[in-house]
Amino acid sequence: MMAVKRRSSHDVLLSTALENFYNAAEEMGLEDDLIEILSRSERRVCVSIPVEMDDGTVRVFDGYRVVHSSALGPAKGGIRFHPQVSLDETEALAFMMTWKCSLAGIPYGGGKGGVCCDPLELSLKEKERITRTFAARIEPFVGAWSDVPAPDVNTGPQEMVWFMDTISKIRGHLDPAVFTGKPVSLWGSKGRNAATGLGVATCALELLRVMGKDPKTATAAVQGFGNVGSFTAKFLHDAGVKVVAICDITGTYYCKDGIDVNKAMAHTQSNPKKLLEGYTQPGLEKRGPEEVLFLDVDVLLPCAMEGTLNKTNADKVKAKYIVEGANGPLTPEADEILKSKGIPIVPDFLANSGGVIGSYFEWCQNLAGFFWSEEEYNQRLVTIMKSNFQRVWEYSKEKNVLMRRAAFMVAIKRVADAVKMRGVFL
Ligand code: NAD
């Protein structure tokens, strides 16, 4: 067979995602026809969303819902509201969801959705009308056994309830398992709020374990103190790791004897903007926001945003290990620099998969109509995260590749096997 002609895209996110896929697929010797199938999305839905604004004018927004693969099960992936949402971006994110769900070992394919709008310019009522009209337009394509959306940038529990309510009204019956990320009071799960951070912390602890480092003598620095960063810091602290620095947009908060993470979390909860600004404890030093990245610690956990470590600053990293809590916190150039320094990196789609595993738990509970305690939720999450980490770690040793490449290979293999067994008929 002729070599596969690689798809290309002007969209950076999509071209990077495709390149990572092609490189891993070729390295593992995946058949050309499977490469062709998996490099494309199964379904790309584009809809227009006419909405009456508060001032009586009508604006039409563009919305997208992409299913990259449903080989392993219903598609899973968030819906974002953002001015930069495009079909290419949505496709790239759906593509990454396929590998994340596959690697997580859950019975889901990959999907993603979005509406191109600026939530900062919208009133609550306008946001509700956009959400409900978008829900109605994509209704034929979503469902507990076809495509299960979730929150993403600028969407949360309220939007998920509007989505669920609209779909349920169209269908004439309550359909809670179509959307995850709902509030606990309306078919959501206890434990979901902390799930991503618990997963990131579990990966960090597993990495310390395989490196032979006792957590009680280890140090960590966490960049970002929002949902992911704060719970990551909390669970590491609970496990005995000394978290010497935390950080948000207001700066790095360093204490050589360890940050009192619970106190810092209580501080951000009471701060109107949920920021660390004004946080203090004995021995605390305040430094610039970037400084957290260059501390001499065992584990650095970038949990803020994408592209944090790049070609301009990656050579200043002194940490022994990196666990990626955020999505894409390392640019490909930073990845190369850190690779040459021999720093082991737990990739984002393994480390932060606790969120999607938590969504899977919510879906299971909705289908069963039976809810678990937070303890049970957390225990199951930790068990799955440990075994996923172990699988990638062992594969990386066996194939002598870095963890990011190993994770891609493990993820691609599971989807490719499913496509092979199910056949290519539809
Ligand atoms: P968040 O908005 O709750 O928190 C982001 C934090 O990063 C805030 O503390 C903010 O002050 C800080 N920050 C932003 N820019 C910064 C900068 N330049 N320097 C230092 N700090 C900065 O967001 P989140 O939900 O915690 O998500 C963080 C990352 O994790 C994102 O990449 C997101 O896509 C990813 N992620 C989140 C989840 C989830 O369940 N929330 C799941 C998977 C991946």
C-alpha cells in the first residue's frame, strides 16, 4: 500500500494534534487504512443559532459539534463558549478527546462542541437563549448512547442544566445522562469538583513511587490555583508532600517549610475574585508569577494554561519531574528542551483525565439512577488513575519511548483494535 498522505491544517491546534497522531501511529506500525480512518472525524455538525438579544435585535451565532470517533462508545467532550471557537479548533479538541478517553480506559469515544460568542458581552438571559437554541439544533446528534457533552471554557453546571432541560422537553421525558457536569442537586455527582486535581495528584504520587522517592520527603510547586491547581496541591499536601510554592495570576507564594494549602484554599474561597492576593502565613515570600516554574523542587505541576513553558523559559526549569495538570502547558519546543534535560513528563491527557473519568462516573450514576458517596467516587477514581499511569509507564519502558509517546500509542491501539473488530461498514 502507498504511504498515507498526511492531512494538514492551517489551525495550529489541529495540525499539532494530527502530527502527534501520525508520528505515534507510524512508530507503532499502524496499518495505513486505520491511519486514514482515525485521522478524520466521523461527524462535523455546523449550526446557526439565531438569538433575540435583550435590546430586541437578532444575532446569529455559529455553533459546532464534532464527533471524532465513536469506536469505543458514545462520544464525550465539552462545549465551550468563546470568541475563538471554530470548526478546526473543535475538531482538534474532539480528536484529543478520543485519545484521552481511550487512555483513561472508559467506554467513550471523542467529541467536542462550541459556540463562537463572547460570554463577557452576554447577559444571563442571552446566554440561556444561546444555550437552549444550540441544544435544539444539535438535539438529533446528542444522547446518552451517541454523544454526551460536558462543560468546557465558559460553560458550567448552569449551562448543562439548560442543555439537559431543553433536550428533555423536546424528547418528552427527563434525559439526565445526555450531559455531564450537572450540579449535585440535579443529577450531578459528589466528588466531580475535585476529580481532575485528585487525578493529577495521583499521577504525581505514582511518578514519585516509580522513581523510588518517598512522598514525605518530596517537594512540589504548583502553577495555577483554580479548580485543577488548588485540588492538586491539596491532595499532594494530604499525602505528605511538601508543597513549597503555589501561584496564580497575582504571583508566586513560596514558603520553604511548606504552604498551608487548606488555609490558602479557604483564602481564595473568601476572595471575591477567587485569587491568592493578600494570602499570608509565617515564612511566606511573594515572588513574580513565573518564578514558580523555575524552583528547585522534585515535582513541578503546571495547572494554569496552555503554552506556559515554551522555548523562551523551558531551559530555566530545575524541577526533577513535571506532571501536566493543564491542557498543553508545554509547547513542542519546550518539550524538546526538557527532553534533552532528561526530565520525565507525565502528559496532560493522562495526568488530567480525572475530570473525564469523573464525568463517566456521573453518566453511570444517571443511567442507574443510583448515586455514590464522595468516598466511593474518590476511591474508584484513584484506582483507575493508578492503573492507567502504570500501563503507560510500563509501555514506555518496554518500547523505550517517552511517556507522551507511550500514552499516544496505548490510546491509539485501543481505538484501532475497536475499529478493526467492529469493521468499517458505517
Ligand atoms: P481555573 O480558571 O479554575 O484556574 C486557572 C488558574 O490559573 C487560576 O488560578 C489563574 O489565576 C491561574 N493563571 C492563569 N494564568 C496564569 C499565569 N499566566 N500565571 C500564573 N497563573 C495563572 O481553570 P481550571 O479549571 O483549573 O483549568 C486549568 C487548566 O486545566 C486548563 O488548561 C484546563 O483546560 C485544564 N483542565 C481542566 C479540567 C477541569 O476539570 N477543570 C479538566 C482537564 C483539564
